Amino acid sequence: MIDQINLKKFNDIYDKTYNKVLKFVVCKCSNMEDVNDIVQEIYIELYEKITENYDIQNIESYVIGISKNKIKKHYGLLYKFKTLYLNHHDGDEFELIENIPSNVDIESITIRDVDLEIIWKQLKKKKIIIQKIFYLYYNLDFTIKEIVHELHLNESYIKNCLYRTLKELQKFMRKDDK
């Protein structure tokens, strides 16, 4: 019974804070590959505090505090041991062919996924700020104005980064098709 109460409390807090925490972590990370790991660590610690009946007054500020600590700890250990996390996989999940509806074009989905992987590899070669801009714009659906506010950058710089990099990616993908 207590586990269900803790789980419900955790889920409520998660729903209220996830977008803010993800945005914070994306803006503060120096490597986009670390975002998922750090967010997971944040919510694991939060769940542990909830199960310990830790009294939390201002939940949003508390979770952002955990976020700051996890980012500092993550990069402190990362640089201390000179460890680099190079491969990006969101946990390969496979579906059985029988479970896929007949109107779904598996080939086009596979091609799209391969293209996205190629594009992400190209983006990883860019400066971290360009990776952040792309992540916020395409993965989190931020507007350019929201990105300006979050990253404290000039709007023309963000547009320039987006459009210049898109052109480079388009050129690269056309070259790769040949």
C-alpha cells in the first residue's frame, strides 16, 4: 500500500517536473549523449527520497537542485576518469513483425531511423551549442524564441546555426546517397 502511495506521489511529481528538468539538463550538459543518463539519475534519487518519507517543501526547486548536483557529479567523475560515452542508443526496442499493423511501411521506418542515426552522428561532430539547439528545436519542439530564452543567445545566431547546419546536413545526405 505504501509503495503505491509513493509511486503515485512520484508519478505526480515526475509529470509536473519532467519538461523543466529535461530542458535544464539539455541546457547545462556539455555532451548531449549524457542527457538521458543524468535525467534518469535525477529521478532515481527523487524516488529514493520519496520512499524515505523525506519532507520536500518546494518540489520544483528541489528537483532542479538534484539536477544541478547530478550534472556536477556526472562531469566531475567523467573528467576525473577521462571516460567518454560515445555511442547513442535509447535501448534498442524491437517489436515482433506480427504486432505491426499491415498499413505500416516497415521499410520507410527503417530508412528513416537509419537516416536519423546518420544525421545524429554528423551533429555529434558539431559544437555542443549546435547540438543543444537542434535537440531543443527538433526533439523538444521549442520555438526559436524559447531557445533564445533558455540558452541566452541571440536569435539571429540560433537561426543561423539551424539553417547553416541544415544545409550542411542536406548536402551530406545527398552525397551519402550516391
